[in-house]
Amino acid sequence: MEVALAYSPMLDAYDLGPEHPFKPERVTLAVAMMRENGLIAEGALRPIEFASAAPDDLLRVHAPEYVELVMRASGPGGLRRAQAGIGPGDTPTFPGMHDAAALIVGATAAALRAVLSGEYTHALAPAGGLHHAHRDYASGFCVYNDIAVAIAEALERQPTLRILYIDIDAHHGDGVQDMFRAEPRVLTISLHEDGRYLFPGTGVVTERGEGPGLGSAINVPLPPLANDACYMLAFDEVVAPASRAFMPDVIVAQCGADAHWSDPLTNLGVTLHGFRALYGRLTTLADESCDGRLLATGGGGYSWQRIVPSAWTLLASALTGVTLPPALAEEPDAPALRADEALEATRAVIASLRDAGAV
Ligand SMILES: [Zn+2]
């Protein structure tokens, strides 16, 4: 199947510095591997045009004073002390930061438009997925929330749209959840490592949205060492039934690959086989729920050289339906995780979601 690919090497400009773990190379290497495997071709991934998001686009979800601050901080001097989450710390300033972040937003928004226009059924925005950015502050390496801007734009164009957001990044999708917490047309579901052990600390089962959006956020905090079986269980018992009940018109999936067992920033236990199975479930769910309409973005991934390229090439394979050599998902060094306790804990989380009436 022909799949829209919103990627250009210009997106590599979102570079927080040589010592920073969030590396643009994770995207570059992933796209290179997709190309090596023949996935950027007719009948598979097709590059689409996109432009930087304009300030007015960003203002759909971001505060004007925040966008102004980012613009000011993007000059050669940067910021001497951290303000609104940017500057010395997790999300350091760099020259051209506003332009680089706005280009990522433009790519994700174009990818969602490509799906909603009916031109493509699936789209991939591998540099997107900056799910921690909030309305008026940066967080967790994320300056602008490309996903939220894309969703807000889609709702403006088509006010009756129902959008399901599924976040399988190891970290809670706090920024996206927060921006749509009172919006009944957007259901956000985040599977993530329990916030007691991992940034950003939020994403408990009782966060369910607010006001008219009550019930439009679902959180599945998974225990450390949660493995493939835990993720499949959470997907099958929470994500799939929630999607059936919500009846979305399109699914937007944040596919950060940092739940991998080797990821240096997280404590989960997913393998490449597990990612492949999850991506397969995502496309199947989109087929069942919304005539296949699915935008997948990237996200985190700190085994950036060894794992992220393979994971996202498997994602591209699931989106295009092009089969890859099985060796791509083989990991002879994967530890045989004994995860009985994690599976028990996952069952308990799902039970508490049911008790809370969240699913
Ligand atoms: Zn992450």
C-alpha cells in the first residue's frame, strides 16, 4: 500500500547537542534503513511535501508568549537561565530551535492532512511525536507539540471528526493528554512505564479527562520490566475495546521506541518482535475502526543506533504491507525476561481501570 512519508533531511536540524540523548540520527538512520529495505518506492513509502508550521498554526495549542519566547531563545545567544522549560536542562536552546521545531510540526500536520484528504490511508512522520510539549512550556526534549497542533488543525477543518490517539512511547503522553483533556472528540490512550519510576511522573489510571472530556483520557501505567506479553495484554484488553466504543474516524499513534529492553533511559522489556506485533495490532485496529486511516509518528528512542532504525523500519513494513526479512526483528542477545510479576501487575492495572469505569 502506498503510504505518505513526511520526512526530509532538514528535520535533522532539531538537534539538542552532541551530548544530548535525543538524537536526530535515530530518524536519519531509520529512514536510511527503510530505503535499504526497498520501502521508499512506488507502492510503498512515498515522500510528501510539507512546510514549517506558521506561528498561527502553533497558536492552536500553544500560548502566544511561549511561542515568542521560543523565537527569542532561538538566536545565537540562547537563554542564560531556563524559562518555560527551555534553556539549561533537559531541553536546551540551540540556534534555529524555533524553525527546527516548527518544521517537525509542519511534517506531522501534513501527514495527517494526507490521510484525512483521502489521498492516503496510512502516513508516517518519523521525526514527529514530541508528546511532552505543553501549552506554555517545553518538557522532556519537546519544544512544540506537533501531534496536538496536527489534531487541533484537523478538528478545525472537520469539526465532527473523532480522533483516537494511541501513545506507545515508554513515557506518558502528558502534553497531548493535557491539551485535549476537556475535548470529547479526542480520546487519548497512553501505555507507559509507571510514573513512579519514570519521567514525567504522570499517567495514573485516575487521569481520565475533565469536564466535557471526562472519559476521553485512558492511562495504562505499566510496571518496570513489562515485556511483550504485558503490552499485548494492555493493547487487547484496553486499547482495542476502547477504540470499538469510541468509534474514531482516524487513529494517530505515537510510536516512540524507548520501551525496548535495551533502552538506556527506561526500564521496560519490549523486544523487536514485540514492536512488530504491536505495529500489526495498530494497523489491524485502524482497519477495523476507521477504514484503515492511521498516522504513525516517531517519538523517543535512546538505543538510537542499534534499535530505533530497526523498530521504525518494522513500523514502515506494517504500514506499507511490504514484508521484510525476518532477520530484521531477530535479537540473539535479548535477555529471556522472567516477567511473571510484571504480567500480574499489568493485569492488576487493567482491573483497576475497569473498576474506575475507564474501560
Ligand atoms: Zn519516551
